[in-house]
Amino acid sequence: MGFYSGFLHFRFESVTFLRTKESAEKQNAMQQYTSAVEAIIVEVKDRGRIGGSYLKTDAICCNTTLAKKGLCKVGEVIIQKNLDKPEWPKRIKTFFEGTSEEAKMSMQSVDINSTGMYYLYFMFCDPSLKGTTISGRTVWKNPDGYLPGKMIPLMTFYGFMSLAYLVLGLGWLLRFVQFWRDIIHLHYHITAVIALGMLEMALWYFDYSNLNSTGVRPMGVTLWAVTFTAVKKTLSRLLLLVVSMGYGVVKPTLGAITSKILIFGATYFLAGEALELYEHLGNINDFSGKTKLVLVLPVVFLDTCFILWIFSSLSSTLEKLQVFLYFYFISFSNFSVLTSRLRRLPLSSAIKW
């Protein structure tokens, strides 16, 4: 399946169908065409045109009853043509010859000039073709490159974010150097998050740009981009958590809880890395499978734990700050009263006092 915007050029390359030996032996060697596999290209909104739903039947393939009524041809997938675009949904047939086990699809191109999401189905109506396998590849190319239409805005987004992070990084570096005497350990963590974000955006932009120009995803670059994304997410959440705990504000160290935070962060990194790898190194698909659900749930659960931990820690830290400020103002008030009394006394009495 593919999504695009504008004019799409789609072609089949070295697509081969291989049926079972038992299926081939059942055919007549003298017959030129024995079975057919249909490649059907349909726009998402027209998926209902595949099958006999418009004929009030659940059949996918045409039978003799429907054929006698002149509604379809026996052995073909039932397709209701779009009156606005009579050539759509598009059907391309590939035939097996005689007792041959292999059928190669002729190299051909399809031009699509209507914006939308399109599905490609390979279907057959001959029961003897059960167990048939397919190999080869299809190429979908948009006017701007090989990147699917829904991913083109991402390339622009990551390019813009790369520049934004560069400006942010330069600004942070200047302030870092300007106030280097007042730097605390927390500032180094903030610097690391900004640097990771800069590298992450640059790698994602290069990844999408390369995929758009060549049609092939650079796995090495994608793997590094995924890893930087997982590390940055983990570090940014840990940074927010330790600040909420008062680290660098009211606590010089985190004490015994440091190990728990590190274990929690490592767990989140592994869960996030697994999810990112599945999303970006797997097949581009519009359906969310059970595998993705299994990988999403741990990340959602850990994010929830992060949020609860951050808010509970922030509440505790604010209470400590309120107590600190309360005693500070009491001490300051007592000192002010003492100072005012000393000022009222004669100098000799004040010295004796």
C-alpha cells in the first residue's frame, strides 16, 4: 500500500508468483492459461468496491449465478467500477501457463494523478492456487521523491527542528561560557539533553532525506537516530524527575534513591528503544498490530509512573521550600527586631549588652 500527494508513478519490478507442485500437476499441460493472480490497486475510500457487497452478497469472487446476470466474469474478483473514474479500481492479471509452477508479472507502470491513500492487493479466485507465494518488489514514487506522502511533512519538520536546536545550542553555549563560575552539575545534564536533541533531529532529517532521494532507508543512520531519540527521552524525563526531587535546588545529592532512578531510567530506555525500532525499522503500514500494542503498553505505563513520581516529588519539594521560607522569614524578623532594639540603646549600653 502507499500514500502520496500529487502525481504518483507506481511500477511492478520482478514480481514472481510460485504455486505449489500439487497445484501445477492438476492443470492441463496443453492449456495456455490455467490460473490467474490479480493485482488490484484501489483507493482507500473505494475499498467497499472490492467484493460483492454492492450486489448484496458476501462473495469476493464471481460465481456462475452472478455471471449469468452479466454482473461479472467467472473466476474474477468482483469489482464495482467508479463512475467518476471508470478505470478505477485498477485490475492487472498475471497468468500461469500450463503446468508451470512459476508465473512472472510483466514489468509495467501505473500512473495515479489523484491525491489519496492507495492499497495494493494480490488476490486469486482459483482454489487450487492455495499456498501460492509471491516475491519481488513494487516501487511507489511521488513527484518529490520516494518518501510516502504522509512522511514528507516529517522531513520538513526535522529540517526546521535541526536549525531550531542549533540556534538553541548556540544560545545555551554562550550563556554557559558567560556564567561558567556559577555552573552546577545540573547544567551539564541540560547541555547533554540539548546536544542529544540536536543530533537526533539532524539524524532524522538525513534519514528521511536519504529515503526520499534513493528509496532505500539507511539502516545504520536510522538505528543511531532511534537510539538518540530513546536516550534523549529517557534523559529529559530523568532530568525533570531529579529537579522535582529538589536536586540542585534543596539537595546536593539524591542519596540512596539514585540507584532506583537509574534502574527506572534504564528500563524506560529499553522499552522506548524497542518501540522506536519497531516503528521505524519495520514495514511502513497503516495497521497497528498486536506486536506494536505489546511494545506501546510498557512505554505508556512507564510514562504514567514518571508523571506520578514527578508530581509527588514536586509536591514534597514545594512543602520543604515552604517550611524553609517560613523559618527564614521568622529568623529574618527576629534579626530585624534585635537590630532595631540595639539602635535605640546608647552606645555604651549597646556595647555592654
